[in-house]
Amino acid sequence: MPESLSAMQRHRLVDEWANGVELYDVPSVESLIECGRRVPVLRTAVRHGGHILTYAELFGRLDGSAIGTAGPSLDGLATLLCDIAEATQTDSPLSFGASGISLTSDALAAAADDRRAVVADHRETRIDRAFGSADVRLFATRWDCADAAVELLAALADGATLVLATEAQRDDPVALAELISTCAATHVVAPVAILSGLADRPAPALPSVRRWDVTGTSCPAVLSGLLRAIAPGSVAGFAYSAAEYAGVAARGPLDGSGRVRPIPGARLLVLDASLNVVAPGETGEVYLGGAALAAHAPGFVADPFTTGNLCRTGARGHWTADGWLVFDTAAAGADALVTAAAMDAAGAATAADRISSGADDEVGYAA
């Protein structure tokens, strides 16, 4: 470490600021899946394009008793759930594509538990308990990635409906807004780039949304007000994720600052080329570790300050004087493109592994 750092600064940089609070009592993947089995069987579990799978159909696939097809994406997602269950039973990592990234069931469980806690923070609304869960969670990313697996486990455990946007809807803010409106989404998880596109168009009215989770490394200051204007009273948050970590690794306010802190169980360090910590205000490379880190991934290094591994994210950032991590905005755009390309490549390989034919579903949506 640089000799200029005091003992207190070193403690903050490698421990206090770097670590989220310690995890405890995390439900297992088996218990999350078992919660889904108690949901009314006719409720829709997942939607994608013009296809749906009810809870009965999805768990029929898991039990090996279902036949038929629900389109390549939902068939692949059902296969993914089966693979998760099998990996949990055999205590083996689950691989995602040809990228070399694999995750343990403990990592998926930790990420899903965090996701369930976050979706509980939303605008209050009346729910008819006789009807059941009113949650419709829209996820604007590929179906064949670790984050989609996390969203699926969390949604099943809560008895919610998971809606996956098609590729065309993920690329078009207007199409995404139409999907949110059509399916009456209550929670939306989407990259900052597509939601920022709504600022250039007439603002849609999306009163069903109770929470926005915006992912990226930077966000425009106007976005928070925009999202709350089109969904009055909704809650919005900012989050950072990486392909090597299940779910989200850090969160912060959606206020345009882009500042985040590690979530429970996560570890974030800002290091120089020699893997020394850098002082607050100085830019370094962001390294990621913690409970939901991949079991295997390219570019791992040993944590120089404690036991465990770290992954080199490729992002650059710095700590503020009061312990917030802020990503370098000059590099954020390039990092986002690299990360998106890596996730698309891994996702394409995974899709080839899980389904033998078929492309992303059509743009249309069937209620």
C-alpha cells in the first residue's frame, strides 16, 4: 500500500468501505424453488414475447412430466431452472456459456435473497390477498445469463410473474415502455442506456410501476425525475453489476452522481497496477469479490488483503471522501460496451448449449 495512507485510511479502503454487511440466514436454492411450488398453479410464472409458462407448466418441466413448447427462450429458461436444481443437488457449479464463468448454488441463493429484499422497497399499494401476489417484474436483458437466473429464483419464491423483454424491446425505449404498460409491470430492471432514451420522446404514463432498478456505471441527473414523473410515487435506485457476479454487486441513489456502495456479502476494491489500494479521490481499477462471485472465471486474482478471490472488472473508479464508489465517467461508456459484448457472447454460447434451434422470440406480446 502507498506509505502516505494512514492506518485508518487503509482500514476503510480494504475493509469498512470495501465490504457490504455480512450475510446471514440466506435461504437455499432448494427452499426458493419449494416456495414456488406453493404458488397457485394457474398463475403466470414467466412471459417472453408472445409466450407464457404458468407455474404448473414451469414446474412440470422441472419434474420432467411436461411436453410441448413455449418458444425457444422460455423453453431455455425452463431448462435453466432444471440445471439450477440439478447443480444444487450435486453441489456442482452451474456454467453460463463458453465464457468460462460458473456460479455455485450458494452464490445464486445470496443474489436471489438480496433481490427479494430490494423489491420489497417500493411504493405502497393495496393488494388483494385472496388474489395473491400482484408483482409483475420486468427484466430488460437476455434470458440466458446469471442475472436472469437470479430474477427467476426471486420471482418464483415470491409468487410473482417475471416478464423478459425481447431483443427488439430491449433496444427500443418506446417498445419497452409499451411492454411495461401492456403487462402492467410493477418492478422494472433495465440498463441506464435504454431508460435514458425515454427522455428524448414524449413521456409515457406508466402508473403500474412501483420500483425502478437502473443498472450501469453512470446515469444522467434527469433520469430520476423522469422515471418518477411517468410513474408517480415510484421508488428508484441505481445499481452496478458484472458478468462475474450473480445479481447486483453495489447500489446507490438514482440522483445522477453514480455513487454506489457494496451490497451485503459483496466486496469492492479500487487498486493500482500493483494491486495496492489507492487513496480516496485517486482513480484505480475496480476489483470485485464476495459471496456471489463466480466459482470460475477468466482473470481471477487472489485477494491481497484477505482470503478469497477477486475479479478484474475492467471498470475504473475512485472512492469519495465519505466512502462512496464512483466510476470514471470517461471510461464508463467503453466499459459498458465491453461488458455488453462479453455478456452477449456468453449468452449466445449458453443459448446454443441449452436449445438446439430457434432465435429470440418475436416482438409481439400476448396478454
